[in-house]
Amino acid sequence: MKEISKIILNDIKFFAHHGLTEEEKVLGQNFSINLEMECLLDKVFKSDLIDDTVDYSNIFNIVKDIVMFSNYNMIETIADKIIAELFLIPKVKSVHVEVRKLNPPIKDSEISYAAVSLYRSKDS
């Protein structure tokens, strides 16, 4: 029997240069990423080996490369790119990602964050 397990990385923080306006792209701003991945990890429970799981330090580095070393206008695009890269890992079966732009630069507003949340499964 194959069991589905979840790997969760919560509140991964980055300072990056994404956004529609030139100001956002030049000055940068804070982002936070939440990830929840359903994975097939049945082998790791017996082996206790890193090769039989999804290494979350590798997941962090994938997200970091997308957020820190690319520039996008929309946080929707960031979320889509994260899912596409994580789906290259065979053990990952679904991904729920939330990309938050902290304190978005909206005139006359006090907003903690603006976010987009995407969920995709390899089966759908």
C-alpha cells in the first residue's frame, strides 16, 4: 500500500524584486512562501535514508532560485513556476503553494499581505 505523506515548509521569507511597477522592481520588497506537498514516502519509514524522501533543503533551494534569481510582474507567475519545478521531483504528487507579498504598495492602505494560492495535482 502506498501512503501519501505531506511535507510542509511554512513562512519561507525572501527579499526580492518582483512587481508591476518600476519602483517594486528596483527597490524590492518582502515575500513569504508557504508550501504543502503530498509525496510518496513509503520507503523512508523503513530505510531512514534521505534518498527515500523529498529533501526539504532541496525544496528550499528550488524556491529560492525562483524567487531570488528571476523577476516576475505577478505573484501568480511565481507560484506557477514553483509548482512546475517541484513537479520534476518524482515523489511529489501534489503541491499547494501560497505566495505572499508582504505590505503591498497600495496607496493609502494598511495591508499585511496580498497573496495567491495555487493547488495542483499530478493526477488532475
